[in-house]
Amino acid sequence: MNNLKKIDPDIYDLVKAEEKRQKEVLEMIPSENYTSTAVLETLGTVLNNKYSEGYPKKRYYQGNAVADSVEILAQERAQKLFGVPYVNVQALSGSVMNLAVYLALLEPFKGKIMGLSLQFGGHLTHGYPASASGKFFQSVQYTLDENARLDFDAIEKMAMKERPDIIVCGFTAYPRIIDFAKFAKIAEKVGAYLLADISHISGLVVAGAHPSPVPHVDIVTTTTHKTLRGPRGALIMVTEKGLKKDPDLGKKIDTAIIPGLQGGPHDNQTAAIAVCLLEAAKPSFKKYSHQIVSNSKALAKELNDYGFDLVSGGSDNHLILIDLKNKNVNGAVAALALEVAGIVLNKNGVPNDPMPPFYPSGIRLGTPAITTRGLKEKDMKKVAKWIKAALDEVTDLPFPKDKEERSAFWKKFKSDVVKNKKLVQIGQEVKTFMVKFPMP
Ligand SMILES: Cc1ncc(COP(=O)(O)O)c(C=O)c1O
């Protein structure tokens, strides 16, 4: 990055600081990963300079022969890897990808989405009232049962009553296997489209570490930057089943992306998606994905043994959700303490959380990124021990319910926590350990 260093030393220094941070911590946000150097190289190519509004062979601007080849390659690789007949690779992010599906299939303000409530592990774009999906479309939200599992009887009852146009399955904070066939039965019964948003688990799906939704659903969406380990971006895929229901489904989705929601695609991003799909088709990726799950299960066992209350009791995939109410510590407090200890994860709501989203009762963590670094099951003992030791520093730190008291508490906690000797010491141990594992 010699040019960057010369032209803009401020941004250069910030990039280097972030590189150092990523190298020295346990990166455990389940939606993050370390993409490959090849993907990063592709993002930084001259493909960034091109405007390619439209689709291959039907562009609005000239000079798109290379962009066409790039996009066709990305489409073909996705079709092969996921086993679907149609793919749109242009959505710039996961939020736009889901909005495009709704725009393609629903009449604004009349069409109805039925998704898992955010508080129970759904995503904002699955019909949350404050998101465009909940503002411009009607939305109803299902929840989980008392064991934090999908409650198919309740989902069916709600679908029969509400008659949604689209049912969304696939989640943001659900640590268990999703039974797509059961969702399909319900969607068929009420005549709804079934959308599987597999953003979190698509890497596991292509590797066979989680069942594929493709035989059961009409549309599959996924971001490309989570377990799939690619650049930021998204895929919208229509299955054979979806095309049988509506042969124009693909075309409708293309139109929803442009002119519906976007202008020009990011060709450098499309090319980097193609690279990540090539990497994800390799046997080494299969091994990697299965290791993610083995690590998550091993970590869940260790945390369980330490008395942590894991939502649903454990993990079948890449993520773990911990309810911290029994430790009498707020999720926001825990996440900040853990960051000082070099363990980076996120605060998260838990089912039936009495607390607001910014100060939720839980934390969410996952193994995709640390597995990319090369950590194995035996290392999870160490990781769990650090988490336990760090959280011991803040256990029984009651969180004020009153807003003003909370603000004073938070201010003091923020300044105190960075000076906590034990947390700083764990952070040093984590750093010494992690720098031994190469980062792409
Ligand atoms: C299930 C799911 N769908 C969609 C998204 C949105 O993706 P993006 O952040 O790229 O807009 C996310 C992001 O976390 C997600 O978890």
C-alpha cells in the first residue's frame, strides 16, 4: 500500500491499525470472517472504475464486455455451488437483497411478510416495524417456543390466520438446524412464497454442514461475507420450485434490483464474489465449514460446563447465544468487558428479553472467523476459560433500570473497564496466542 501511505497517511495508519486489531483479537462476531487475500486483491482492481447498469449483454453503457464475463462467471459459479437455476449477483448488501425480493413479489402496503421477530433471532429485514420491510409492507412476526426452538405448530397457526404472501425462514441469531421442509409444508398450505435467508449459514450449506433449503423453498437469499467468507455483497437465488410457481420470478427480481433499488452494480464486488464462490467449491472449504461447527459445539460444551445459560441449550451451527440474566450482568457491559480482554463479540437480545435492544440481556458469539485463523476444538477450552475469567470481572454488576442512573453508570463503567487489570492481562494473553495464527 505504498501509494496510499504516500497520498493519505491518515487513512493508511487507520487501515494498519485495523489490521493489527484483527490480528490480535479473538474475532467472534458470528457474521464476520477473514476473507482471502485473493478476494481482497479483487476488490482493489480497476473493475471498481466501471459502470455496468443493466445485466450481461443488456447494458446501458458501452465498454462492458469484461464486466459481462465477470458477472456471468459469478452467476454460473453460484448456480453450480447452490444447485439453483437462477441467480442475481448484484445486490450490494443483504438488506437490499431482501428488499428486492419483497419489491418483486409484493404490492407495497398490501403484501404481507411473516418473519421471525428480531427479539427472537430474526433480522431487521424480515419485517421489523422500523425497517423498510415493516414500513412499506404489512408484517407479522412469529416467535420461538419456551425452549427457544422453532415452534412449527404456532408458526402454522399464525400462517393460517394471517395468510402472509411471503414466509421468511433463515435467521440472525438462531443456533440450531433449520427444518426447511417443515416451513415448506406450512407455506404450501397457505399459498405463500417461502424465502430462506441463509446469510449466516450459506458457507455451512454449500459444504453440507447444514441442510440446504434449495429443494424446499422458492427463493434463497444470502450475504456473501459471513460463513461464505467472501466480499461484502449478496446473492438472490430462485429455485426450480420457485420458477415452477412463477417462470418470471427471476426477471421480477432483476427488475426489483435495477431499476427498483439500485443503479450500477459494483463490478469489483461481483468479481470478488466469483472468487469466493470458486474458493467455496474446494474440498478445503468443506473441511473448514465442518470445523466451524465442531468448534462451535466444543465451545458450547465448555461454556455450558461453566454454568452459562446457552439459549436453546447449545449450538448446531456456527453461533452461540448466551443469556446472561443468571450472571446478573447486562449484555452491553459483558461485550465491552470482553473487548478489553481481546474477545470481540456482540451484545444481543435473548428470547422474551425484558431489556431494550441497546442494552440487551445476552451476548452472541461464533466460530467462523477464529476457525479461518486455524483454531481447533482443543483451543475452545482456552477460549471458554478466557470468556469465563473476563465475565467473572463483571458478574453481579446490576444494571440500572432508570434511564438517568443508567447513563451515569455506563459513563463510569466505560472509563473503569479499560483499567481493569485482569481484563487487560487476558487481552495480553489472547494477543500472544492469536498472533501465532496467520491472518489472510
Ligand atoms: C439473516 C440476515 N439477513 C440479512 C442481513 C443484512 O445484511 P447486510 O448487513 O449486508 O445488509 C443480515 C446481516 O447481518 C443477516 O444476518
